[in-house]
Amino acid sequence: EGTPPPTFDPEDPTTPIPSDPVEDDDPETVPTAPAAPGIDLVKTGEAVDGNGVGDEITYTLVATNTGNVTLTGVTISDPMLGGDVTPAAVANWSSGVVGTLNPGDTVTTEVPYTLTQADIEAGSVINTAVASGTPPSGVSEIVEDDGEATVSTSAAAVPPGELPRTGASDQLVYGAMGGLVMVLLGAMFVAFTRRREEDELAES
């Protein structure tokens, strides 16, 4: 927008004639980054009170909108933990809206799992969850990401320098000690008998 140089009245060269301002209606175009939806899922598991049958593992699942567009219909699905683990009752949505993650927002949830005999026999629990979300219409299809956690259910490790104690090893130790005692008693008996015979020969 601007004003052109003034023109003057021919009859009075010192008096400029007002003119309309010059305007430009062309809009300014600011380039923007192309839409790039993305989601990331991190899953961890920790044994709460042991690694036996009936003990619990607490799984923590965190999904993050790593793209530059808002995602809706966001869920974290884990079949082993009962399916959708992101209802408002158990999940913390940083956006404040259940199912919606703005760029950089997260949803966090913690879910317990009870160990079974099959888990103990397997030696570990390997579990995978899937996070998904829907970007704005026309951007792309649903985005997904997997998160896996492995929790060991094997017996506690033996401290360095120590051997695990078992019933069989105890029996071997006791057997060896008993055999040693019998050998010592036999040797003492033989020595006593020879000494007695020598004394009798000396007296005769």
C-alpha cells in the first residue's frame, strides 16, 4: 500500500491535488512443512514382588506423537493385558483429551500382570503392545508402532564365589565325612591292637 507523488492544481501550482492511495491485494504466501504424522511406543516391565506364580509385573506403556499433525482415535492395544489399555480411568493424557495427541503429547498407562506357572516354566514373559492413531483427513492412513518388553522369571542368580546348595550335594558331603570317620576309627583300632600285642610279647 502507498501514495503516489502529488499532482498540483494548474491554477495554483503550490496547492497539491489529493489522490487515492495505491493498494496491493496480493496475499503473502508462507511455506509450511509437509504433514508428517508419527507415533512412538515405549513399553517396560518390572517385577513388583517376586518372580513366582501369583506375583505381579507392572507394565508401563508410553505413546508419543512424534509427528507434526494432531492424532485422534489414539489407542494402545495389548492382548495379554486385556486389549485397549488407554481409557481415561487408567491412562494419563497430556493433551487433556482422551484419544487425542497433539504433536509432542504423550499418553502414559500402567497395567499389572499376574504371573502363571507357564510364565515360570518359560523363564521369561515376552509381551508386545501396539499404539495407533489417525491423522487429519487426507494426510495419510493410520500410523502404528510396536513396543516390546521382556521380564525374566528365572530363579535369582547365585552370588559370585558361592555354589548353589542342593540335596544331592549335601548327601555327598555327609557321606564323605562319615567315610573319613570310619577310616580314622579303623586305623586307631589297628594301632591299639598292635601296641597291645607288643606289650604282651615284652612281658613274656
